[in-house]
Amino acid sequence: MRTICARRDTASSAAIERLMILNAQQFGEGRPLVILHGLLGSSDNWQTMARRFADRFHVCALDLRNHGGSPHAGSMTLEELADDVAETAAALKLERICLLGHSLGGKVAMTLALV
């Protein structure tokens, strides 16, 4: 398992709320599979399944903003959450990602897919 820690920007609070790099737990090699937890959850909820998927994918289980080890912000719209996922995927140099989400994570995945 590889972990990337979330960063806290020193830029304006508006920029922090708009873009953030999320905490990620990574497993395996292959095509990127980004897993998103539900409301009040964290990437830890997905560890068992992430390890199972790791034999075929490079799994990145993320903590959404205001959850787990990711930064906190006053705003948490679906669009902001989707932007955070896209920003984190870019920072991790992930391309052509597959998305898997539960509950809130599923809504974030669908929002990102529509962008």
C-alpha cells in the first residue's frame, strides 16, 4: 500500500475550497481505478475491496474533502468534490481512470463523468 498525504494550501481560502489534493491510499498496478466512499466514510472503508481489485488495477481509494485524512473546507458541493477528484488524479498522473463510488461517492463519480 502506498499513501499520499493531503496538502494544505497557503493560498487564499477561496482557492483552498475550490481545489484540493485529497488523501489517497494506493494499491496494485494497471489501469487506474479510483474508489470514492460514501458520506461520513473514508478510504479505509474500501481497503478489503481495494486489495482484491489490486491484482488487475492501480487502485486509488480517496478520502473526499471533509472526510478522513483530506483537508477540510467550508463548502462541499458535488462539483467541488468532483473537481477535487480530478485535481488529485492529475497530481497522481492518473489517466483514463475508472470510477467506483458508493452513495455520495457514486454521486461524485457521476458528476465527474459528466464534466
